[in-house]
Amino acid sequence: MTARDTVAPPARLRLRVLSAADVDRLHAATLDHLAQTGALVESAAALDVLAHAGAGVDRTQRMAKLPAALVERALAQAPRSFVLAGRRPENDMAVDGRRCLLGAGGLAANVLDETGGDARPGTAADFARPATAADLTVACTVADYLPEVAFVLAPPVRALDVPDGARTLRELELCLGATGKHVQLGTPLSPAEAAAAVAMATVVAGSAAEMRRRPPLSLRGMGPCALDAALVFAAHGLPSGALAATPGPAPEDLTAALVHLNAAVLAAATVVQLAHPGAPFFYAAQPELLGWRALLRGPAASLFALACSQLAERCGLPLSSSVMTTAAPQSGWQASAENAFAASSGTWAPSDMLVGAGLLGGGALYSHQQMVLDSETFSWTAKIAQGIAVDDETIALETIREVGMGGNYLSARHTRAHIKDVWRPRLLDRSPWDAWVRGGKPGACQRASELTHEILTTHQVPPLAPGQTAELARIVAEVGHGKETT
């Protein structure tokens, strides 16, 4: 079994939950919040950047007040498009505001095997198929095969059998070798770890210049070192998205939450663009990083994601949305319903990146089975987002005349040219009821398990070159021993 071309069709839909006046008012409120209240900035380097640019900085309280003109000037320098490059060029995907890219996984501490059995702690073996056990479940192998998955949020499962000090870079090393698709790092990074991650990306790309042209690694920043790591990535042309915390209690309604999150993103974007004008930066709609996961459940999650799409568009930044993390503890009705609405909000807005495929329990649990189910759901909503193209080719009047009344379209050139445009499910059962009974009454979860097993036993991920493998291991080992990475 070989991987198929990634499914990321351009979206024609633009679903809106805010009026243009609403968006302008929220943006103005955000700028006022940053100028009057300010942002909590935990990075000394970021405070230096802001102070040099004329922001009001209180180093004791780690607070910065950002004038509106400073924020707007910085946002104007951020690119609206960039590339998420794969290790293999055929996996390169453009982040350009025209399509939604699906990201798999995201920092789950526990994993289910392909049968959906009991959960267990994640281990390093969950990243790549061990050479002696081809039937083991493997997160990156499944993501590498699935055509709906554009990139892997690293790590999809935490390698809890690796010591804490070495875990982050070891996880990245495994992910870079276990998929030919783009890797987006989601774990907290110290500045030294960020520098090591850049060095690893350089090894995979082949050179620093090629890494800038086709970045194989990006960063979804989180934690107190997020801005420091984003600055390191930006200095080398790698895409990043980070938050700067804003003071105040958790908002009680969506409108207030939008202002708080918007301010956290804009403060981080301002720092990055002031330090490295034109560095690729995306709008990380990650309310869970501010402790708001309980606030955004059910319809609120979709509304929040849709509104963030409009705010990100107003700022001129690509959007990464993390609503596809169902709270359901297992695959089934709840998981399917929640992630169907999540995928709809992501693809119909559209978000540029939608992360979380394969996660259960609000992100605490990774399931290979759920990854396959989520990919099928995403492909359905992405097909709707394409809309209906109406032109001479699709109307096909000439073909209608040639075939005539009662004719057969199967042999027509137009049918052959467009046969692949028809959406076909891998898991949904369209057979008659009696045929389904005779077939043993299989369900979608069973079909997902069977497909996962097939992928794991047949799909081959092209390996890294031997020299690359050794160099990645050297970088990880040196940082683990406290040495500087060169």
C-alpha cells in the first residue's frame, strides 16, 4: 500500500458568524486592550524587542503596553502565505487562505491500538513501526498514508518511556524519520531546544537556504518559553504560531474570550515581526492554552473557531484552529458528532490548518482508529467546502447532446475526465440492509480498525538517508548532554 496524494481542495465557501462591523469592533477592542492594559510577556528577549520599538515595558511585572500603530505596522509585515514542506517534495502544501489542511495528533499521553481496546501510556514505539513487529500500531505511519492528513502535529503521542530531559527532541527525531509529511512541533521548547530543532530541520532540508525555501518543520508555541522558541524559528525562516498571555480571569462569554485570545496572538505576532520582519507566523486559535478548554465545548467551540477565522483574516494571518479534539472517551456517536461539527467549522470558514485528528478525551488520548474516522469526516466536509463549480466544462452541454435521451454516459470523455471528482467513502457503509446483515453487520469502527491494520502492515514510509539519521541522533545526544548545537 502506498500513500496517495494529499486531499486539500480549494474552498469556495466562506461561512461567517460575525458582520464586518463586528470584526472591526473586536479588532479595535483588542488594540485598546493591548495599549491600555497590555500583555504579560514572559520572554526577556521579547521585552527587549518591544522596548526598542517604543512599547511601554515594565520588566519587573513582565508587562508590555503596545501602541495600536506599532501592532498594525508589525502585522502589515507578516506574510499571508507560506509553505508547509514535507520531507518529500510531493508532500509540500501551501498555506494560502484557499484551503484547510488537516493535522494529525497532538501531545496525547495515552494511546489506543487499532482495535480500540484499553488505553495505555504512549511509548517511542508508537511513532514508527519497529522492524521486528510490522503489525504494531503506529501513529506516524497511519498519518503518512492517509491522503486527508497534510501534516503531523508532533508528537501525536508522547514517548513517556523516554526521560523528561531528552523527550522533546527525541520525539521530534522519531517524527521526522517516521513520516515524509510536514512536522509541526507542539511541545514546549527552551531556547536551546528550539535551536536544536532548527538544526534538525536543516539536516532534513539539506541546507539552511533550502530550509527557508521549503521549511519541513514549524512550531505551534505553548508555555512560558513560547515566544523565545518562536523567535528562534523566525530567525531561520521557519513558520510559527505562539501566544503571549494576557492578564485577567477566564472570560464568561465568547465575545470576551475572542478579545483575550486575539490580544494574546497579536502581541506575539508583533514581537516576531518586529524582530524578524516577514517571518511566517500564523494565528494560533488555541484557547486550551489559556485554560479555557471547559468554556469551549459543544456549539461554542464551532462558533469560536468560525469567529477566529474572521479575526485572523482581519489581521492578515493564516489560522490554525484546534477544535477537532472531541471530549468523548472513545470512538462512537459523541466523537463523530463533535468532530463532524469541528471539521465543518474548520473547512467552511475555512481555517488554514485544523489540528487534532485522532484525539479523544479532549486531547488526552490518541486513537489510530479515530484518526481514520476523523480523516473520512474531514474529507466529507472538505468536499462540501469546494462548493459547485458552474462553467462550460461542468455544465457539459456538448456531452449531453452527444449522449442524447436514454444514452449511456459511462463511455463519454467528460465522464472519464471527471470520474475522480466524485466523493467516495472508505468507511461509510452504503450497502442494502440485507447485504449488511449477510456481511456480519460491520460498523464504521470495525472498518476503521481493518483499514488501520492494513496500513500498518503494508505502507512503507521512505526512510531518511543514513547520514541524516546519524546527524539527527548526534544533535539530540549533544543537547541531552548540555552542549551547544552547531
